[in-house]
Amino acid sequence: MFGTFSVQPLLRGVHLDEASTAVESSSSRPFFDRTIAGSSSPSTKSTGIFNRSSKAVVEALDCFENHLYLGTSDGFLLHYVIEEQISSESDLPRSCLVVRKTLGFGKKMVERIMVLSHLRMAIVLCDSTLSFFSLPDFSPLSTQVFPPIKGVTAFCEESSQKGRLAEDGGIRLCIAKRRTIQFYNLWHDAISEPRELNLPNGALVVTRWKNIVCVADASDFNLIDTRAERMIPVLPVSQSSHPGSHPQVLKPVCIPIAENEFLLASATGSGQTAIGIFCTGAGDPVRGTLQWSSYPKALAVEYPYVTALLRGNVVEVHNIMDQKLVQTIRFEASMEVRTLMQGPGLKVWMSKLANVLTLQSDNQGVLQPSQREWKQQETNRISTVLARVLVAGKDSVSALVTTPLVLHADMLLQQGRVEEALLLSEKAAATMSAENLHRERLQFELDYIYQKSGLIYLGETLFDDAFGLLSRGKIDPRVLIWMFPDILQKSNLISEVILFRGIRDQVRQLGSLPDIISRSLSKSGSEQGAEFSKVFLMNAKEVFSQYLVRYRKERIDRKSRPGPHLEATDTALLGLWVDSGDDSNLNQLLESNNLCVGDMCEQKLKDANKYYALSMWYKMKKKYDATLSIWKRLLLGDIEDSSFNIGLQGMATLLLSLQDAALVEEYGWWIVEQDETIGLKIFMPGDVKRAAMFDPDRVLAKCKSKISQEGLMNYLEYVVVQRKSESADHHSMLCHMYVDSIGRLVADPARLAKHKELVGEFIKQQERNLLGLNISTPSNVTTAGSSICTFHSYLQSHAKSDPICSHRTKLCQLLQSSTLFNPADVLSKVEAILVLDFEKAVLLARLEKYKDSIAIMVKDTKDYQGAEIFCLNAGVFRSPRRGTKSVVNDGPSTKESAVDVETKKRLFMILLQEYLQMAQDQGGMALTLCLLDSQSSYLDISEVIHLLPPFWSVELLQRYLLRSLRRSHHDFKEIQITKGLSLGENLRISEELFELYKEQGPVVITADDVCHVCGTAVADDVFMRTADTKIIHLHCGSLSLQATKPVDGTENYNS
């Protein structure tokens, strides 16, 4: 029958007296002799907890690594070393008594030993005194650093720290005395001063989890919150059912279970049984209650189980999760079990576990030494369990080892009870929390159980259940691929796979899937064996492919490192999908990063005529020439593949990602011949570095013979606009192509009529805007005039609906922005097309024929706003920025050069003259007044006043006159101020010069005097004298001004 714990003897015949020790010392047996422990001598049984027998017995124990420390009832400490562990209950492990020594307290009983493994220290309670020892030799620590603590009734460490140190590298100790409880911080080289709280009734037992301390005196359990310094009564140690009766005297027992949870043992009213109460740090009950047949002497927790030592050498094991009794262990009466404790643990190697979970592979001999060493270490680690619960008899020690789940489950699986084994596994899996100290080994055991269960189901042809369990068991997919011999795979695939020994034997026993199906059909006695075999195998492959897809996705999501298992998985999937004709999944696999085996997969795709998949395979291997060759043949129809859906666009996309210029040109020009729209994009990349791969002139030369004029124009646009070519030939060619394209478009009467209608609509719109102006209110003139759009922007707004507008927009933009073409050559072609009035105006402006250009804009295109912008930009066609609603200007900018100002004045005067030539009913007066109001700074009143009709009233011109007069008056005052400042400055300089003349006197120039800079005679009547009295020419002084700084006293003289 399966038991939660197995009893593992560690020591028998403990050396409790000097005679037995002397016998051991005088023996000549080797150090690690299994016969070291003899039979125990008879002893008197204990009659009660407070009445000890006269013969010494073991009362306390703990362990550290492979060292076992025992405390006796007569005050001795025994130090054993436990070596190689075996799992047989009839034999003992190798052990040796290192030392037997007294603690210095006479015959006083050693009440407790507590090992602090991280500090390599042990604390012993004997004669109500705590003493400190170093590990592993158990030598006393300096009493000056660690003085003994006296008057102690109980002590404990902070349970949440088990297995680790606090942030400051120490351990928290809690020590109970008769009337107080003290808290210490303990380090490997120091102990702190205690913090103390009053405890009126003292404590026989104390345990702690963080800030909650559970204490118990002879009658009650209490909880103490160390932060709030308050005590919470919980329940009595013994619950009397008769009022006034005296409860029996018991030593209370309590232990921490998990964070903020304690287990308290309380005797029932009859005194024959006891219950275990789970409570929180606030004293609130949780979970259910445990039932014991007698009050426990000691408790230990190995999650999820609680072990309790009861009277009569009985240990009961309960499950914390459901509070059920799961096991009762009865020791022999001669053992006289004294105590039970939970320590850091001793490692126990279990041969049965090793037989099941040993990792093996077929080719053991070809493994590298590092691989063999890793396998051996992994096997030892899996097969070694940690025994944390130790049981001490009067002269023996045993360990309660958690019986591995896999041994029980394997027994059930061998009996064919798969459902029971899985149910047992599910219950065990529910305990895999952080508190479970065996969770790592338990995961290996669960993997074994799921793998073996899956293989059993696979042998029964229950494919869905089988592959589901195999997936949960994380079996290497190469094992299952090997079982499908007709699936694409390497030879001897399973030979390198490392498996549990039990799983490898099961796989060999099952054989291949065809063998499994054949055996299953032969048992059922089916007459149509061949047909059913095919159906079964097809179903198995379908489920298996789903399993491989899930496995692959999980590894990708986890970003697992590539390895043979993923290589085999991808290769098998490729073979499965090729055989089943699943082109969608096959192509998806090859389009993603995969690890398919090279030559094998390539040949498989060729044999199955999967041309598109083969091309994707070549693409993954970066064999782009082969990929493009297959695509070209597929597009030409030389070969066929229904899954091919790339097309010319996909081919062009691939070429745009390649850096091989020769390969790109070879297939790029072929695509251009098939579809120039798609093909030209290959030679028109937006990336600057990639664009450098192609010489524009070389591409243009090929384009002229391969593509249409429209395509050639598109490529020229790319060269000029995007690549910003500085070749005059490119710009001129593009201008001529735009004009020729417009000429071809206007040759179509329908298109020409539509375009003229659009242009006529613009002219009508301009006329309507002019007729809407109220010239009697000058302020309305400016506002209305500023809302008129330019002719260029109007063309641009209709570019999508009218091809002539589109081409004219592009031509206008090029004519306005480029300076590399010859305007005269383009003008001759533009003049031949009557509708290109605006373009003609632009070209005339480039030739500085401003009067003719402005006349066309005003009279022919009616582009009044564009004409004003042209003048405002000093003869440059430039559209106003977004958000600009008017071109009103109150004066020249301080950043404008004098040339630009003069040019603007001249252009605005020409525009004014054109407006004045217009009839009043055509809006001439309104446009003139608008121009005078908005650009008055560039229209000199002295010139304008002679051009205006004499019958215009002053009221119409008042805004312009006021601005002009105000600006003229401002300029006059500014000139006066400048003159005044200059006069004052001249007077100051003259005074300084006069004072200098008085101080230095006259300068006499002779024929012998030479210039200090050039070395020639100072024969000129104009010269300079520097501060250091050197005579130089004036022009030499100007030239050397950058190298020699003039100093105070520099003078000019005219002789």
C-alpha cells in the first residue's frame, strides 16, 4: 500500500555511554563501515514526560549538511557524520561518531538543539541556558561575543526566514523567560541587545512568523503582535468539559504553517484525544480541524503534510489541504520514540527512484564527457530526496522520507490503472506551491507519469488523449517522430534523445505507429485490416501534426534556444504538410523562421512539385536567384503551382530588399517589361543608400527603349524631385516632357473643352469677387481682395479630376522651383500651346520680362492675387504659407536688401499701371485701391499721384494717403534724428582730434621716410601714424587691419 512517508533508519545503537564509545574507539574497522552501529542494550521505559529513566536516552537532535547532532538526557552532545545514503530499510547508511562531549551542565538534559545553517551556527538549550556553537565541528563560540543566555524556558527563530537571511544578513531570535519575552538579532559574528516585552505567565513554547509570536503557558495559547505590543488570547491547551475540574498537565505544542497561519494542539475534554486548530495571526480560525488519537508530543510540517508524534510510538500524517488522515506509522515498542523535529534536511538517495527516473540515451559512448557528467549529476539530483523530518528513539534516529509520487503512480500504471495514476497526479500537482519544498522533484515525477500514461494510451490507439498527456509530460518530440517511420526525419533520430529509463523501455516496447495499429486491429479481429490501418494512421498523423504545431508555438513564445528537437519538429511538419497537401500551413512554415533540415526538405519539395514552397525554402536560405527564377517561371506559365500567389508586386518587393545590383537589374527590367508601373518602383527607391545602386542616366537610357513616355516622365520626376538631380539635361527633359504631355492632352477636343471650362470658371469667380467689392467702403476692398485664390492653387485643387490641370500643376512647380533649365527653349514650346498662359508668364518672369509677365496674369489669367504675391516676392512665384489670409504689407522688412526693395517697388508700379488700364466696370478701380492700401510701402506717393485719374476723390484714396503721409513724415523725422546724432558724433571726434594734435604735435615727412608695412617711400600726401609713432600708407593700414589692431591715437593727415 502506498504511504506518504517512508521510514529511513539513520542510526541504531547510539553511543550513549563511555563504554560503547570506548568499544568504537578500540575497534579497527574502517571509517565508513555499515556495521558500526551495534544492537542497543535494554533500557527502562519512560513513565511520563517529567519522569525520565535512569539510563541516558536521546532527547534532542538536528542536522547540518551530512552532520547529525544528538543531545542526551544526561547532558552530552554526540556528533555523527552521515555518508552515502541507501533506500533499503534493512540496512543503515555509512556513519561515524566524530565526537562525544559534555556541554558543561552536569547531568542536565539537553532540551533542544537548533541549527542555523546560513550562519553555520547551532544553539543549544540545556539547564535553561542558551549556548552558541560553530558548525560543523560544534565547537563553542566565544562567550565574550556570544554570552550564554540564562533563565530560558523556550526559544525559536523567525519561521519566515527559514532557508534565508534577513536583509542585514542576520537571523531573528525569540527567547521566552519566566516573566518576559526577548527579541534578538543574531549574526555570524555578533548578537544584538535584546528588545523585551512583559509576559506575566511566561511560556513553555514559543514560535514566530514575522511580527506575530505564538506563545503557550501551561494552560493557554496566546498570540502577540510585536508591533502593536498587544496579546490576543486564542484557546486553552486542555479543554475541560467539567466545570471546576483540574485539566491534565500537558506540554503545549504549536507550529507555524505558512504566512500568518499557525497550528495549535488542544486536548479535548476527555483528555484521550486532541484536535489541531489552524488560526491566523489575528486569532481567527481557518481551514478545518485535525483529529489526533492522543495529545501530540511534537509536530512537524512538510507541506502539504503535518506529522504528529503521539503516545505509543505512533506518528500520524494529515493533509493540510483537506485535513484528512493519510498515513499512520507505528514504530516498534523497543524504539521508545522520544521526539520528532523538522530540520534543514539530510539527503537520501533512493535506488527505486533512480531506477525509474535515470536519464539515458542510446549512444552513451559518443556523448561528450561534459554531457555524461551532466546526465549523471541530473540523475543523482532527481533520485536524491531531502529528509527534513527526523525521529529520535531512545538510542536510534530515523528519517521520514516523503515517498515519491512516481513510485506509487508507476505501480498503478504497470497494473493498467491509468485513470487512478492520473487522478493521483492531479492531486499532487495541486500542492505545487512555493511552500512545497519538493516541487522541483515533483515536476520530474509528474513529467514521467504523464509521459508513460500517454504512451499507454498511444498503444491503445487513443490518439487525442495520448498526445495531450505527452504534451503535458514535455516529452521530446523526436521520440514521437521516430514512431512514425514514414514521416520526414533523420536516421536514428531517437539515438541522441535523453529519456527517463522507464520511458525509453516503454517506447522500445511499443515500436512504431504501424506496429501499434496492427496489434490493435489484430486484437479486435477486424477483417478490413488494411483499410482500417490507413484510416488509423491518417488520424494519428492529423492529431500528431496538431501536437507538433502546439509544441512549436510554445517554444517560439518562450523564445527557446534552437536545438535538434526544434529542427526535427519543423522537418516533420514540412513532411506531414507536403504529404497531406496542406499548402497553406506549409507556406506559412517556410515563410517564417524555421529549422528544417536542408537537403532532405529540398528534395522532398522537388519530388512533390511544390514549386512555390521550394522558392520560399530558397528564400529562407537566402538563395534569391533560385527563388526569383522559380517565380519567373511560375508567372510565365512554364510550371504550375496553385498555391503561388505572389505576383509581380511580391517579386518587386523582394527585389527592393536585395543589395545585389546585378540580380536586381536582371529581374527588375523583366518586371518593367511586364508592368512598367510596378517595375519602375524597383529603380525608384526612397532610401538614399539604395538609390545610389542605380545610375539615373543608365536607367534613363534603358527606359527610353522599354517603357512609355508616361513611365519615363514618372522616372524623371523621381530623379528631379526626390533624388534632387542637379543635371540640367534632366530638368530640361522633364520640362519638355510635361509640355509635350499637355500638348497631347489638349489635342483631345473633349479634354480641352473641359479644361477651358475649368479655367473659365476661375475667371468668372474672379469677376464675381470684383463685382462684390464696395469701393465706397475702403476697408471692404482690402478684405475682399485678400480672399481671392491664385491661379496656381486653383489648378492644384483640380489636379485629381482633370489630367491637364495635373500636368500643368507639375509643370508650374518645376518652372518656379528649378533654375537648371533654359527658359527660352521651354518658352518656345509653351507659346505653341495656347492654354499655357500662366506658364508663359512664369517663363517671361524668369527672362526678367516682368511687364509682359504681369500683363498676362492680369489680363489673360485674371490671377490678381498671384500677381501681387509675385511682386511681393521680388519677381519669384511663391505661394503664400498656410494660414496667411492676405498680403497686406505696411513697410519693408529690416532684413530685405536694398536690391529686393527696389525690385519690389518697380514690380508693384508695373502692376499698378496694369490695374489703372483696366476699365472701372472690370474692377480696375477696386484692384487699384486694394493694391494701394495693402502695398503702400512700395508705392511712392510722388510717382503714384501722377498716375491716378484726376476725377478720383480724396475720400477713395484717404487710406493710402494717410499711410503714405504718415510714413513720409516718419522718414523725415528719422533723417533729422540721424543728422543730429551724426553732428554730435562729429563734434566729439573733432574735439578728440584737436586734443591729440596738441599733445603730439605735427608730423614731419621727409624723403627718407618709408612705410613700415610695405617698405617704400611715403610719397603720398595721405598717410597714417600708429600709436607707436610708425608712419604707414593709408591703404597699407587698411590691408593690415585684420593682422594689426589699430590702437588709440591712430591719425590721418593730409599734407
